[in-house]
Amino acid sequence: MPELDPRLLRISIEINGQLKIYEGLAMTASGTKYANANQNECEVKITNLDQATRDYLLTETSPFNKNKTRKILLVEAGRVSQGYSLVFAGDITSAVGGQPPDITMTLKATTGDFAKGDIIFKDYNAALVRRVRTLNLDTGMIGIPEFTEQGIKVKMLFDNQTVLGGGLDVTSKLNPAANGVYTVYKLAFELASRDTPFYYIAEATRSAGG
């Protein structure tokens, strides 16, 4: 496998109507996106977030807070050679502070929480022409594809091309029965600025003629 570019991870949080952007801190982001009416979900952990932001989030997400203003969370990731792409955009629903000395704050967010009832997910109603990722051991596939009732479940290194509704052209030497072209209907992500995880886990159905 060719040497990979350094990873990029950026978290943005809306504070009093302005986005505060965080890079370089110890951060992780994990979640799941669905190609249906289910709300996409994300959990972010940030270590040593500035105190003003911590206090704001703890106050604003408190169940005793009657001022239900929108609090936006953006997760962007990528590689140095390709730049950032948007992985998740949603509304913060809870914030939990950690213990000193290295205070790790945990944020949970979902899509459309501030306007429940709207059906929202990435590339909604858009034609994903030519969004097919060739996936094998040399292009980032991790382990062996697993069969599911709907198709397959496969783990892969994060890239800027894989999207809900996009295609995966899978080739596996250890499980050739799984070879074929699939359409992604569920996409989980595990991202970290410093730790090992930096990958997608996709569930996909066999495409017609695939």
C-alpha cells in the first residue's frame, strides 16, 4: 500500500452565533449516517477545550436551560494532499465535561434536531454520478467484507470520495464471493487527530448488475 498523506481533522462549534474552529487538539469523532429518515448522529471528544467554550456548552445544553438556541457542530476530515471534506453537520444535544488535569469534553449531536420533522441526510435527492470508490487491499480496505441481510459490511480507510448513496467496487482476495459493485446506505465513521482510528465502516447493497 502506498504511503498515506498525513491526516486532517477539524471540529467547528457555534458559539453565540460565531463558529470557533479547533485544529491540533487531541480530538476524536465517531458516528453514523443513514440514507433514510433516521437522524445522523455523532459523538465528539475534545481534550483541553478553552474554558469559555466549555462553560458555554455546559450551560446551553443543561436541561434547566430554557433558552433553546441552535448550537451547530461541524466535523471535517481529510488528507493533506486533498484537503478537508465535510463529514458531519448537526445540532449539539448534550455536553459532558471531564475531570482535570486534561479535561476531555464529550459532545453529542444529531442532524435536524433543532428542526425535527425535516428529513435530512448527506447529498439528499442528488444524483451521485461517478461517485464510485474502487475498494481492495491496495486502496484502503481493512480486513474482509462481511455479508449482511442487505449486502455487505466493509471497513476502509477514510477518504474524501466515499458518500451515502455512492458506490463501492469491491474486490476481496480472501472473500471473492463478495466481489461486485454496491451502493452505500449506511456509513459509520471513526476519526482521531492523534490516535489510530481514521476510517469508515460502510453497509451497502448489491447494485443492479453488480
